[in-house]
Amino acid sequence: MGSRLRDMIRSIRACKTAAEERSVVAKECALLRNAFKDNDQDYRHRNVAKLMFIHMLGYPTHFGQMECIKLIAAGSFPEKRIGYLGLMLLLDERQEVLMLVTNSLKNDLGHTNQFIVGLGLCALGNICTAEMARDLAPEVEKLLQSNNSYIRKKAALCSVRIVRKVPDLVEYLTVPATGLLTDKHHGVLVAGVKLCTELCQSNELALEHFRKHVSTMVRVLKNLVVSGYAPEYDVSGITDPFLQIRLLRLLRLLGNGDADVSDAMSDVLAQVATNTESNKNAGNAILYECVQTIMAVEAIGGLRVLAINILGRFLANRDNNIRYVALNTLVKVVSVDTQAVQRHRTTIVECVKDSDISIRRRALELVCALVNENNVKVLTKELVEYLKVSDPDFKGDLTARIAGLVQKFAPNKQWYIDQMILLMVEAGKYVTNEVIRSLVVVISNANDLQGYVVRTLYRVFQAWDGQESLGQVTVWCIGEYGEFLINSANELEGEDPLTVAESDAVDVVESVLKDSRVTPTTVAFALTALLKLSTRLPTCADRIKNLILEHKGSLVLELQQRAIEFGSILTKHSELKATLLERMPVLDEATYSAKNEMGVDGQQTAAAVASESDANGHLKQPNGIGKQPAATANLMDLLSFTDEQPSTSSNSSGNALLDLLGNGPLDGSNSLTSSAKHSAGGADMLLDLLSLDGPAPPTSAPTSTAAAPLAGLLDVDPLGNIPLGNLSLSGGTPKGPPAVVDPFANLTSTAMLASVPSPDPAPGFPTIVAMQTSGLKISFDFTKPADSPKTTIIKAFYSNLSSNPYTDFVFQAAVPKFMQLQLEPATSGILPANSTNSVTQLIRLTNNMHGQKALVMKLRVSYKANGNNVLEQGQVNNFPAGL
Amino acid sequence: MIHFVLLISRQGKVRLTKWYSPYTQKERTKVIRELSGMILSRGPKLCNFLEWRGLKVVYKRYASLYFCMCVDTDDNELETLEIIHHFVEILDRYFGNVCELDLIFNFHKAYYILDEVLIAGELQETSKKSVARVIAAQDTLIEHAKEQSSSLSNIIAQATK
């Protein structure tokens, strides 16, 4: 038999912890299950009530569903009442069990007791399915004409649900619904008007039908407005605001697009608009609905003015709710009557600064709808002002909106660029890549403004605070147009003269380069800019070279690669520099905007490129630090601006490279070969530079078989693709023919070795063999810098003991948490056959528990021998003591 | 239309839920968690509307309880507030100065009242008195049935003695 409902609730509420509550509920559920199994009829209604409480707490209660159905089938009102409640609470319309109640419902709808009929209608109205709606529609239709108002109103709302579920029943219900409009009882009227509205919304014929009855509705509404105090329906001095609102809404549907009908209702609309008290929420709710109706129907001008004035009053109201609905309505009104809304512009702009996010959103939307060519300057100024003080979670939204407005309505390019710079200063981190891109496109097209832009950016940059976007654009502009900084070319009228030394320009780029807040993407921008500056600012060439070379050891592959490539361009190929580092060709605005319109598509492409380049090992790093495929993809995009087809990532990276070096027409998805051939200067130069039309004999590489990581970049296969894609830090070799050898190999390997202290084996530490298998031997030499006892520099020597060369050689190491590991790139990814110590790699180890714990290391080596992938692992325990 | 009605206590406990649009059990839990987080954290001076998943949530706080109704974006928010108030006043009259505990221990009665105010997510009755009358009539009906059954069980008990 079990406890009473009240006792169960008490015991659950007495629980102090969630676990305790769970156990009490589990116990109750077990009792309930037993009771249900025993088919306990006396307490069934109580048990279902308990189950509902448990359900409300969020526990599963599906096992009680059948009990509800049994209760509904029982004869008495108390059981049915709880049964229907359980049905509505525990089930929803998607459960098949619901089918089982159709018959009980049918019986109950024909019951003599009005309350049992009411229960049936309520359940049907709340959870019926389309099938049930179809099956029981005749019963409901009959009940619509019942002489009991309690049943009529419920039947009307039940019909609303039926129409929503089965729209073809509209015709069937139209006539009985019309009858409800003349009802005396307010409950029936409210429900009836709602039903008519629903019918009108779903069927054009019904709409026509109800237009004939507009006078009836107008009369009802008029009576409500002029009637005196009606205690039963009074809400703060207004007679039945709910009914008034529903009538106004129905009138809106009927009047929209029909001048005669609109005319018939204009008197009453004016009456409602002028006579309704606006000091209480109920009154305002009616006015709000009335304004919407006036704006939607074919009203005369005077009425519209009245409506707009009401909105103006709303807008000035101190109640946030009222202001919210005012803004909400004005958004809809803007398209009808912009002039009237413009009058309230200042108030609306104030609302953008409200402390309430709901109001801010509405206001921002409205402001954006208000902006046109004439007021864009004023409004943008306001918005940017506000941007400075708005809270962070709103800035993103606001920035995007401002950028959109500026882009759309800018009167001229200079203003556009000024605003964008301002935006980047105020909300740099919220400015999206797309926005930066379009800005760069505009700058590149505005020949006469480039000098102005670069000087403005230089000025603004003096107060730089780590804003990513500002850093990127500034650095890009200085890279492209750096000379304008120095020689003040293209000076605009009224521009303040600016004297900048060549070193100052480099300072700017250096500060970005060295800032800890910026992402590798921005650093990559800075490196490219430096490279370009090397020709534009010849006096700083040495400094630039040093700055670039500092990044040769960067852990981010992209940066390391750039640094090394750029370094070799600067040192080895100064005669080509001028052509290579020409200004970028003007970016085509039309192509760009077309690409922009593709929108989502383009982003997917970028993502695809990113994931592909990742798969190709483009950014793979043995120690797994800072993988940033997305950033790189953006970068490529930013640099390329062509609509390349991302069929292969190497293709697009090749494109990026060509662009980066500023050559060749950007004629899109054509193969690179053709673009290279078409372009007279740069691309040929590039091929020349690399002197690789196919497998070519090495010209300048002294170690003929060693292919450095850079090989991939310079390996141009006969198709003209430049597979930048397959590079990996510690020497993944490209798939190209092994005979192709990188002319830079020597340079890079020596450069890398030079970047760390020369590792002469220290006398104290003997060389150990870290790993030896049948075909591979790895030995370690140790050095310790004098000043830091914690650090150990290991020079690893790799020996190939077999008669097959190993390619794609990758060495990986792992250490316990108290140690730090830094792997320098290996000198090569290829171990020639039968070679001893042919490849070396530096490992820098820091033992934070020096003196307490000895060094330990796990190794993993993978390589390709004879076309097979080999993976070997091992642990090094034989480190000499004292490291 | 009203898609659902929620009563949430100041502590985030659910006191009443009524769903007029189909939501699975999982979605319901998620919606409740999401909304109670958003609503409970809003300051008292802010407006009573929240834009949420393309719908609008209108809420109002009465003592320790938040009454929330989720409506379509083109519905009249001010009127929804009025409906909430209408419901609260009816509860208040029925329980006599209603408090959270009344709604916990008599949750089923709160549901019965709600079912007399709303059907299919639409307002059903604008007269508070009329709702009070029918609820009272139904309660008497229940009392009658109870008395009958208890007298019946007395008779059976006596007969079987």
C-alpha cells in the first residue's frame, strides 16, 4: 500500500544530497512498479500522482504510462482527472501508447458530465496527434455547438490544435467557428476569435469568408472599448484586454491587403489607439497590438501617424519592457515608413547602449535598418564610440555589424579605410578574417591612398596593444608600401607630414614579430613583410636578415620554413630579390566579392585545404606543439586571393607561394604551369632560381644524397606543381624522385647547426648507444653548457646498417614530466645505405630535478625502407650518471 | 502560441512544467537547464523578455518563483506577461496567498488550474472568477466521490465483520 503523496514529497524534500534523493526516489519507484504489477486499483490514482512528482524532478517514469490509460478508462471523475493529467504530463504526442486512448477519449467527449467532457477536450487539445485529430474531429465539431459555454470554449481551442495538425479540416470548421463570434461568453469569444485567426492563417478561403464578418468583430471590439467597468473581466481598469488583443490580431489578418475591410475597421482602431490608458501593462499590451495592426492594414495616413506617435512614446518610456516592444515594432515599421522612424534615431542609438542584452540586440538591429548613405557617418561614429565601452560579449556582434555597415554604405574609400582602422584599434580581436581581407583588397586597389594608409597605420600603430587584426594589416601594408612611409609619397591634402626613418619602419614590424600576444599567422605576416622591406629599405638589409634568421629555429613549422626560405633568398639570391619581391599585383575586387558571396562555401574550402594540408604532414611536428592548420589555411587564403580549386593542397600552397613572392597573374584555377608560362617575369625567374624543370642533377649541393626538409619546396615536378605540402620538421622527405636534390640543403643544414652551441662531446660523459636494431643504430653524444647544470644537449647520430637507404626518417622522443625536451630538426630525412653517423640531430633536455632523478627517455623511430614503413621503439636507461 | 510553461524556483528547481509543443524528455531537461541559467542570472531591472532559439521567453518573478512562458516571436510579449499575471492571481485566490510550498505539495492542483487557463498553448478563460468556480465545482465532485467510496468501504467493512 505505501505512503501518502504528501509523505513522499516530504521525504524527498528532506534529502540533503542528490545521492540521497536518488536513493529515496529509486525506492519509491520500486514500490510503484510493484503496485503497478499487482494491478492495485484502490491506490492507482495516488501512485500516478506520485509518479508525476518524480517525473517533475527529472527521473524516468515511462513505466507508469499504461497506468494513466487504465485510469482514463476507469469510470469515476477523480480517477479520470488524475489519469488525464498523467497522460498529458508523462506522455507526449510521439508515443504510440497514445493511440490506445483514442477510444476512451471518444467516450468521454460524449459523456453527460461537463467536466469529464472538459477533461477529454483538454487532453485532446494539448497532446493530440494528427491521426487522433482526424478521428475525433466530428465529436469536437459537435461540441463547438454545445449549449454549455464551458464545453464550447474548450472545443474551440481543441479545434485550434486540430487545424494545426490537419490543415485540410479548415473548411469543415469554418462555419461552426463563425458562430462563436457572436457568443455572449467571453471565454468562448476569446477561444473563438483565436480559432478564426488560426483558420485565416492556414487557408485563403477561410480568410475571405471571415472578411465578410468584419463588422461583427468591430462591434465586439467597440463594445469592449466603450463599456464601463466590468468586474468579471477587468484588468487594471481595462475590460478584457485579452479579448481586445485577439480581436485586433484577427482584424490585422483581415485588413491586410483589403482596403474596404481596412476602412471598416479604421474607426475602431483609432478609438482603441486614443482611448486606451497607457499607464498599465495591460493597456500598453493593447496599444502595442493596435499599432501593429494599424501598420499592417491598408490604413489612412492619419492613423499611421497616430501609431508612430504611440511608438515614440513607448520608446521614451522608462520601463524596459515597453522600450523593448517599441524597438521590436519599429524594426517592422522601418520598411513602411523610414522617415517616421528616423525621427527617433537618437533615442534608438541610446538604446544600443542599454544595460539589457535583449534591448541592445533589438536596438542594434533597428539601427542597422536605419543606416543609409546620408547618415552612415554619424551613426558609425556613435556605434564606434559605444564599442569602446560595451561589454565583451556584445563586442563581437557590434563589430560585425559596424564592419557590415561601413562596407555597405561607405561614401568613399578613404572614409572606409579610416573607419576600418578605427574599428581595428577599438575591437581588434573581434574583427574577422573576412573583414581584414576585404580591407586589404580595397587598399590594394586604391593606388592614390596607399601612402596615406600606410602612414595612418604607422601613426595608429604607435599605440598598438596587441590587436591581432591591426597588427596584420599594418605589417602587410608596411611590407607592401613601406617606401611611402619614408618618402611621404602621394600625400593627401591636409595630411600631417610625417618623418619616418627606415629603421622606424622596421621597428614596427619587429615589435609585431617579437610580441608574445600575437598568433603565428601574424608572425608569418611580419616575416613576409620583412622580406619585402629588404628591397624597399636597403639600409636596413642586414638588420632584416638577422630578424628573419632569428626564426629559423621556430617551433612552428610554417615560421621556420619561411625564415629559412627567406634567409636563403636574402643571402644567396640577391640578384633575384628585386623581381621576387615586387609589389603584389592588384587584387581583383570583383573576383573577391564574388568569392565572398559564396560565403559558407568558401569557408568550407578553406577548412578542406587545412585538413588536407594536415594530412599531408604539412604542419606535423614530432613534439606536437602548436598545430594550427586553420590559421595556415587563412594565411594561404589571405595571401592567395585566387579561387583555386582545393583538389590538392600542394597545388594551393604552390599558389600561395607564387603570390607570396608577388609574381604571375592570378588567373585562378588554371594549372600553375600555364600561369607560370604566361607570366613573363617572376614565375620564370622562380623556375630559373630553382633550376628544376624535372629531375635535374644537383648543381650546388655538395652532399649529393642528403635531401633537406626544404627539398619539397624546391622540387618542381614536370607538371609545375610545387608541393609545399609534404614537409615535416624532422625530415619527412617529399615523394618526388629521390635524385632531385635541394640546392639549399647545405645552407640549411649548416644554418641549423649554427643556431645551437657547438656540441663537442664533453669529456665527462661517454657516448652511449641509445638504440640498436639489425638495421639501425642511434648513438648519443652529450654536452652540458657550463652555466646551466640542468640542461643537457644531446647530439644524436643515426647510422644505417642495412644495404637499403631509409627515407622519411623521423625520430621522436618522450620524457617524463619533470623534464623538458626540445628537438631540433634532423640534418636530413634520408639515411643512405651502409652509412655511419650520416645524419645528426640535436636534442635539448632540461632536467628540472637535476641531481635527484636520472635522465630517462623513450624513443620512437619511423622510416621507410625498401618501400615498407618501419616503426621501432625503445627506452634509453643507460644515460651516464650526473646528467 | 505558448510552447511551454515553466515554473522555476530561485534555486533553479522545477516546480511545474507544461509542454504544448513536442519536446523529447532529453530536450526538456536541456531547455530547463539552459533557461534557468539564463533567467536566474538576469538582473531585476532588465526587461522580462529573452530571445532564445528563434523564440521568445517571457518571464516574471513572483517572490521566490519565476514564471516563464515561451512564445513565438510575433506574439505579444506584453500580453504574455498579462497571462502570467492572470494565472498567478488565480493561483493566489485558490490557495489564499499562494506560496512555493503550496505549489510543491499541491502540484497537481496547480496543473488542474493551468488546464483551465490554457489549452493548446492558447488562453482559454479571461475571467478569474469563472476559473475559480469550475475548479471549486470539480473539487466538490472529488469530495463527493471520496465520501461515497469511504462510506462504501465502511459498509463493506461492516458487512464482512
